[in-house]
Amino acid sequence: MRRKPPIPRIIAVAGGKGGVGKSTVAANLAVALGRLGHRVTLIDADLGAANLHTMLGVLNPTTGLGDFLDRRVDTLDALKTPVIVPTLSLVSGSSRPGAANLGKADKLRLLGAIAHLDADCVVLDVGAGSSFTVVDFVAAADHKLVVLTPQLPSLHNAYALLKACVHRVVRRLALDDIEQRLIDAALGHDTRARTIAQLLDVLRPLDPVLAGRIADTLARFGVAIVANQLESAGDAGALARMSPLIHDHLALHAPLVAAIRRSAALAGGLRAGTSNLASGDDTAAAFRKLAQTLLRTDLAELRGA
Ligand SMILES: Nc1ncnc2c1ncn2[C@@H]1O[C@H](COP(=O)(O)OP(=O)(O)O)[C@@H](O)[C@H]1O
Ligand SMILES: [Mg+2]
């Protein structure tokens, strides 16, 4: 009997806000993982504004996620284009109108296809916002990377995205109608339970098993912060303060795993010789270190197996 191939390590790159550097981080992280010898598939799941192909030097992609969503192909492996290093391939995005919010069936089919990819690692650029589509992609990933910049809106949007993910996942942990009602009541507007810590305090006396299941799931949620476009040491310090805040409000462990400075190499100017890929400088080293940090995390532990 053939053994079922393992589900690849799935890394979502999110952030809530546009322009913070999600695509830049996704592309450079995927290249770094590929350079470390891992078979990587980078997916442009930014259904509203796909642009990873440009960053990786593919000017006019001939295939993309639209082919999968329109059922011209059945697997994502059929849409891979090799880029940059032999171990890395790209599944380009879809710019078809109306694709930004997928229906439930399309979303499940796409998530299933991602889990079946023939790869060691999948890097997902999920795009901006906190739509159900973005939230579900992030919730399904082993690693949930949140890209932050020192600008306040990036912090607000990232927090809103994480909160939406936590609420979505927590609601799904109910095993029956009674638990569903307990959770809905504790999360809803008609109670004083504002933070997840408070939600757990409300639930614990009512249903300690359910409260334990929620706490356990959130303890291994796989969130990590990538600080981007840093201009001073103070910037990194300010962003490091997000971790305790996220822990206090959402009961999530969200360490700062990378600090990437603003660099001309990542700026993607039109001048010849510039692109969005780091090479040979400290930003390249930062992406390699990020890749190694993620690879060191035990997948079975993250998945609660
Ligand atoms: N660390 C960085 N240094 C310099 N420019 C950056 C950096 N990160 C991102 N950029 C630039 O910022 C712009 C937005 O980045 P992008 O990755 O497209 O953001 P997002 O995907 O979050 O919308 C791009 O022009 C990109 O080249
Ligand atoms: Mg982008």
C-alpha cells in the first residue's frame, strides 16, 4: 500500500493592511526556504491584488489560481512555475473579477488542494483585509505570520485580523449546540467578556472541558510577528511590545521572529538591476534566519497531534 504523502508545512503571510510588505516577505521567505534545500510552493492567494509573479520576474503568467477556481485543472501542482531556485515554484494569482471573496465550496476545495500539494513547505500570500477568505486561509495555516510596520494602522489592522481568526477558530471548537450557544454568548456583544482571557474566565465554571480545549488550541496557534520596514532600533523595540499585548487580549503566544529593515534592495524600483529580492546583505540573512526559525518548530506539536 502506498503511504499517504505528508501534509506540507503551511505558512500564511498576513497582516491586515496593504503595503506593509506581505508579498515582499512571502517572496523572500519562500526563496530562503528554497535555498535551504526545501521544496517550496509559493501561492499568490491575494485574490484582490495578485502581484507575486512580478516580484519573481514572471511578467505575464499563463496560468494561475483562476484556472483552479474555474476548474480547468484539478490540482495546484498543475499550476506550478519554477522561479529563482530549482526547489521553488510559484502558483500565480488570479485577477478574475469577483474572486476576492470565495464561496464556501471553492474555499474548501482550495484549502484541500493546498494540503495535497507535492511540497515540503507552502508559503501563502493571503493579501490584505480580514475578509472571511483571508481569515480562513490564515486559520488553516500551521504558521500565521503577521507582517507589521512601525505605522499605527498596520498594528490596528493586524490586531483586527488576529482577533477575527481567534473568534472564527474558537467558534468552531463547539462540539454541540449547547457549547455553540455558550461560546456565542461569551463572545457576543451582550456580555462583558471582551478579551479571550475574559471569555475563558466566563466559560471555565460553566464548561471546564470546553474552556480547556479553547486554551489548548490558542496555546499552539502558530502566530509570529515579522517586523518590516524598520528604520531605527527604536522601531523594533516598539513592535516587540505587540507580543505581550496580543497575549493579554487574545491569549496567543505571538513572538517577534524577524526584524527586517527598510532596504533599497527590497523596494522594487523600476531601475534596472533592482527587484524585490534580498541577496547577500543583512536582509537576506534575516529572511534565512526566519526560514530556519520556522523549520525548527515541530509540526506535530503545532497540529496538536
Ligand atoms: N523592507 C522593505 N524595504 C523597502 N521596501 C519595502 C520593504 N518591504 C516592502 N517594501 C516595498 O513596499 C511596497 C509594498 O510591499 P508589498 O510587499 O507589495 O506589500 P503588501 O503585499 O503588504 O501590500 C513595495 O513597493 C515593496 O517593494
Ligand atoms: Mg501584496
